[in-house]
Amino acid sequence: MTRVDRKTLKSYFVALMVMLVSFTELSDRAMAGTIVVVQLQNGRRMMGEVDSRTDEFELWLHSTEPSIAISSSVPWPQIAVARIAGGPDLRTDLRSRLRKLRSPIPVTTFQQVATRMESLRSPQLQRVVSLEIVPRLTNWDDDVEPDGFEVRVSPFTSEGTAAAVNGNITLRLLGRRLGTYERLESHAGFGLMSNGSNTREYSPRLNTTVYFELGRWNERLSAKNRTPSGYQLRLPFRDAHPEFDLDIALDGQLDARLSVDGQRIHETTLPVQLRAFSGLREELQLNRRMRYLPVE
């Protein structure tokens, strides 16, 4: 058997100690960020990760959730027992053991808030400086009459391009119900105006015009739904339909109010015609109080 001198044994021992120390340091670093449960002398419990503010006087623990960090501290003499990551209870040498587990609050804790604030400033969600609406009477089913308005909504940037936005838009269609002095009523026998068999006159001049809201629509605008020209919306006629309620005047007004997330509110208004002009239909309305033939 080969005889090993003392110098060689000493070298082996030193190397072994260095390996043990390195392994201990790696284990301590691996345990950093683990959950520690602390039982206090008064029976209370504290739980969290050992915070970097822990020193020889106090133990600091912190707990984190997305965008939230909660910290608390306790003097070392008030600690009765501690437990690390489901391990056995520690009652002695707590300061040296727990101080090796110190770690700061992760910077990623508040990364979501920073990411959201950055998204509001990102080129994809540009800042709006003005609002434009372009309405058009449209029929989108299988009958003859228009069913409502299709509206192109364009939130413009300072460069004049349609912005991609996340927000809500409210559109209101306003109109007026004609007063009796504006209607042609059929009264046989007066003979003031005649077009053959039918006799008509202007009714007494009583101003009973009523201004009212024909419809209101609330829509959500999303950046992913933007087209090169803006957003396309449909506003169907609901309670009041100008093609059948002929006491509604021809001229109306469409108001829009856009609220963009993280930005100011933008408004615009535009005059609109509630019925498309047709010579035949105007004559039907005048003579028959209807705008469509029975065969339609």
C-alpha cells in the first residue's frame, strides 16, 4: 500500500474544505428567494422571502404579486422558531442562517405597470388630435328601404393618418318632428290648392315642432379592428324610422363623442339627411302619405 505523506493529506483536506464551502454557498444562493415561515414569541406568524434589508437587528420579509410588494419586519429576539421551504424547524443560529437568504424585491414585480404605460406611448396606439365621421344611408338586408347609417369613424393623428385606438364612442342621431304648419293635410272642399282630384291646403300656422333623439349607439373601438381609413360602424334605425314615420323632418344631425383610453375626449357633429331623395317617393309622400308602392 502506498504511503501518503502529511503534506499530501493536508492538500487533500484543504481541497475538500474548499469544495464544501463552495457547495454551501451554492446551496444558500439556490435557497435565496424561497419562502420562510416565522413563528413569533406572541404566537403570530409571518411568511415571505427574506428581504435584502435584513441586518443584525431585524428580520425583513417581503411578499410580491404582479404590481404589488408587501414588506414587514420583526426584531430577532421576538422570533421563536423559523422554517425554510417546508424543512425542519430552526431554533438556533437563526440570524446567520436566514441572513444568507437575503434577496431584493424582483424588478419584474412592477414590470406590468411599466409595460402598460409604455403601450399608451407606443406607436401602435397613437395620440388622437381630431375626430371625423362620414355617415351613409345603407340597406343591408333583403327589403327596399334603408336600414340605418353606416359610419366611417376616423380618429386622426397630427400627421393626418387614421389612428389605432382603444376606447369607446357614443353616437346620437338627432331630428325634429314636424309642426302642423309644415304639413300638407287633405281637406276636400276648400279648394286652396288642387292637383286634380285631390284638394289640399296648408293647415293653421301652429308651431308644434319637437326636437328629439332618434337613436343612440355605444360602440367599443379596438386597435386590432382599425382599417386604413378608420373604423366602420353600423347604426340601425330602431324606434323611429324616417322612411315610415313621415312626421320626421328630412334633415337631422349626427353627434359623436370618442373617449380614448389614456387620452382626452374628442367630439364632432355632422348634418345628415334621414331619407334619400327620390322624385317618385316625394310625390307618393305628398299624395298618399307613404313612400313605397304596394308592390314593393
